[in-house]
Amino acid sequence: MEIKQITTGYRNERIFKEENLVVARFDHGQELFLLNIYPHLKYQAIDFFGGAITDAVAATLEKMPKDCAQAVIDSYFGKKGIGYQAIRTHIDSCDFATSAYAAVKDPLDTNFNSFSIQRDIDRIIYWIKEAYKSAGRILPVMLSPWSPPDFMKTNHSRIQGGYLKKEYYESWARYICKYVHEYRKSGVDVQMLSIQNEPNAVQKWDSCLFTAEQEKIFLADYLYPCMLKNKLDDIKIYIWDHNKERLFDRVESVVTDQTAEMITGAAFHWYSGDHFAALRLVREQFPKMKLLFSEGCIEYSRFDKNQFKNAQIYGHDMIGNFSAGMNAFLDWNICLDENGGPNYADNYCAAPVICDTVNSKVDYQLSYHYISHFSRFIQPGAKRIATTVYTREVEQVAFQNPDQSIVLITFNETEKELPLTIRLSDHLYESIIPRQSISTFIIGK
């Protein structure tokens, strides 16, 4: 049996791709350079890959020629795209918007008679529906709030953290439910909700603090009862939605006998480092919890525009997260403009696709191709399977798809090519992983 090896690398500031067939030979007891695959040992199921369509994404695509904008959407969601099957977006504004905004501005409007998501309908929802057209089907959407309206907060502002006032817990729960209803009425299939984006961060843009106890009380006593009342009990609720270093602590504090049935899983970001062991702790101690990577991007305030280094972050983090128990992956903005925006708080970042809105050009970054090594080949319902490897220099993870094909992803960030012999049952497949590259091996169908 032959297997296909697809490799992407970066040389002299140019992206290269290779496809090779690797022919099997019988195993006579080789000991060196092995990567063993054990398909009968299965772990977590993989649900989906996707990315965020924010106000900034919409504003960027609006400035591009129609065919260029369509090409970007198709490159993610179309039949020849990289296999995105889910979308995340924000409730009211986030930093990746052209301005701060809210669906209700009047503190006296307790019945939300002035509630309007018309801005979302014209921008975000328009492009979500374009993604639906490209995919040829309705895709699930996750909503996440960055901040309640300013009048509901202790600091009277959408920005710089602050807490949700206790007297507004019930109103904010109703607000979130109404947002979900309005999105669904507009034809968007909202299936997931996080309680608060980055509840441990004070930012110069939309942000709101929630302690573990506050998140638990808001969920159990206000949000979940309100969702039941509004017949939204089919929504999957995710807690935390922040960095990995305190993921286990938040899960351990919020998931109790009372709240366990309300919570689908925990969402997490990557901005504080690897902390793959945090995912393993959640997977071990709370085996029914879904682990959802809900946001990650290259911040220009912390990293330069080196394509290989930035793609490395994706390759390393995705392999580490999947190996530790991650179920699903949602990248941040699917595209941004030439400045890494628009962003009303000047928090400019990279995206896998950069649109030059001045010259009407689209640049697919190396990170886009790295993500594709996972999202193009790992099917929904695939399960991670066991592997062992001879050196830590080969970062790797493997899956078995529902059609029984096996997907092995290897990442070599070193300056040297690495020999690799894949051992599956009684067959060996000899290959080379080029220096500073990512490879996907497809075995079977």
C-alpha cells in the first residue's frame, strides 16, 4: 500500500509545497527512526475546524473587489478550500471592529424595545451567509460577548475591564438570549455560546471581568434558566474562553454537580504559552468536557511578520493541543487588511489571509497552509489515535477518520532534515521530513 506525503515549507521567503508517494515494505524488526501508529488505541473525537468572521473581517472584505472577497471565502469554506466547517463571532463589538457598539444603548430600555443587530445583519451576518453559500450548507456558529453595554458595568465603560453589576445579571442574560434569537431569525445557525471572552483580562478595548464564582452564579442562576425559558436549551455553553494557564483552575471551580449538565465544554486561547498539560488535566479529571480552541492569532505587539516563525506557532500549538485532548479548532480572524486591522483599539494582528485593500491583492500566509495540513484532511468525527516517535524533534499527532483512513501530521522546526520510518502493523514507510516544514501523511482511502 502506498501513502501520500504532502509537505509545506518556507525557503528564501517563498512557500514551497511537495507531494510524494511513500511505498510500503515489510517490517523485519527495524529499531531506528521509527514513528509507531496504533489505530486500535483511540482518544477524543474531532468535531470541526473553523475561524472567526468579525466586524473587521467584514470591513476588510467590503473593501476588496467582489471576486477577491469571494476567493477568500471560498478558500476557507468552499469545496476546494481548506475545510472550515464552523464560524465564531462576537456579541456587540470587540477590538476587531471599526468602532465600539451595542445592540442597546439606553439604560432605561429595560424591555429592549430598541434592541437592534442591524449592523451585524449588514456586515457580519452578510459574510456568514456568503460562507454558507460557499460551503453549500448551513454551518454552526459560536457567539461570544466581549462586554455588556456600558451602563450594566461597574466602571460604566465597555473597555478597561470592570464587572457586570449584580443588578444587571438578569438583564444581561436576557440580552444574550435575545442576541441568539435575533441571529437565528436572520438565518444564522447559532449552536455555541461562551459566557465571556477573556474574563480575566482588563483591556483597552471591550472587556469584562468574571471571577470563577461570578461565572458560576451567572450561569446557574441567570443565563441557563433564561435559556431554558427562551427554548435555547440546545445551545452548547462553553466556560472560560481565555488562556490555557488557568484553564484547569476555572473548570475545577465552575463545573459542579449543579452546573455540569449545563456546560458542554471549556474554550481556550494560546496567548500565555503552551500549557498542554492544562488540557490533559481537564481531559483526565473531566472526561466528558469538550475542549475548544476558540481563538489564537499572531499579535504584532509581540511578534514580527516572519512567516515561518508565525506558522511555527500554529503547527506547534495545534499538534500540542490535539495531543492533549482538544476536540475542535476555531482560529481568530479569517482575514485582515494590510495593516492587521481594522481595529479601533489599534491592537493590530496577523491573519492567515492578508488582504491588500489598496492594491486589491490577497496574500495567503504560510500559517494558512499550516492550518490546512490539519483542516483539509481530518474529517469531523475523526478520532486521535496513539503514536510513539523516536525523537522530540519530530512533533506529531495522528487520527483515524470515519472512512478508516489515517492522517499523520509531522512538524520539523529544526534546521536539518529528519529521517522518519512510519510503522503501521507489519509495514514500514520510509520518508524524510524536510527542515523547517510540516508534512501530512494520508494512509488508506
